[in-house]
Amino acid sequence: MIPDARRANYESLLRDARATLAGIDDPIAVMATLACLIYRAVPGTSFAGFYRVVAPRLLRIGPYQGPLGCLEISFDRGVCGAAARDARPQLVADVHAFPGHIACDEGARSELVVPVFDGAGTLVAILDLDSHALANFNDDDRDGLERLVAAFAGAFAVAESSAGL
Ligand code: SME
């Protein structure tokens, strides 16, 4: 997709998400709906979903679309772990070149992971996109998805099992 079209795609995705989720502040409903909208809107995406922070340094699968994801990922492991550990996006053009990449799906070749924060700025989840194509995602995807999850920060809260940590 050409750069302008890619950026326009995220503007339209954000509009759709805001319209669909108007008045909804349930974090699971928001994550499930965003995963569905992202999976359909971002070309080349094989997996789109959330891993929630459920304990110190532990991610557990949340709402997603695509093939089976790993159930739990420690902050010490993989691309998702790196994004959670540093609370920064990870844009990986070739997952085989990423030390410690976790191959939940043998066909995955590139990946984009963005951290998800609640309204107070606490990391509550990460959003993971995988593709079977090399270098499927770029900076525009990263920016678009960061903006998208930031728009729903008010609906996200720390998972119950980790509340008070
Ligand atoms: N590849 C990821 C694991 C998550 S799945 O691919 C759904 C990683 O290395 O963190």
C-alpha cells in the first residue's frame, strides 16, 4: 500500500473504531473489537491481538484474530516481551533475525508490537501484529496503531489479577 493510502487507512480505522465503540468502556470488549477491525483493515496481517499484563513481567493472551497464539509470554522472551519490558514499540522486518523470537506460528516472518497504556500511563497490554510476509509493517503502521490504542486508553484498566501490584 502506498504511504498516503496507508496513513488514510489508519484514519479510517480510527473513525470506525470510535463509531463502533462509542460509549463502551469494557476493556475486553474494546480489545476484541479492535482486534477484529485491525485484522480486517491492515493488509498482510496473519495475527492481530492483545496480550495482557496479568502479573509482574507476565503477558497472557487476550482477544485476537488469526491462528492460535501462545498462551503466556514472559517479559524476558520474544518480540512481545521486549515491547513490554521497554514499554516501546518493536518493528521487526524479519523475525528470524530477532534473538529469542517465539514462533507461535511457524509461518510468521515479520511483526509489529505496540505497548498499550491505560489512562494513567500504566502498561496494561501489548498489541501484536504478525505477517507471513517479510517487512510487512512500517513506521506508518506503528504510528497508526499507537494512535489507535491511545484513543482507547480510558477504557483500559490493569487486569484484575495484577491490580494493586
Ligand atoms: N512472535 C511473538 C509471539 C506472539 S505470537 O506470534 C502470536 C514474539 O516473539 O513475541
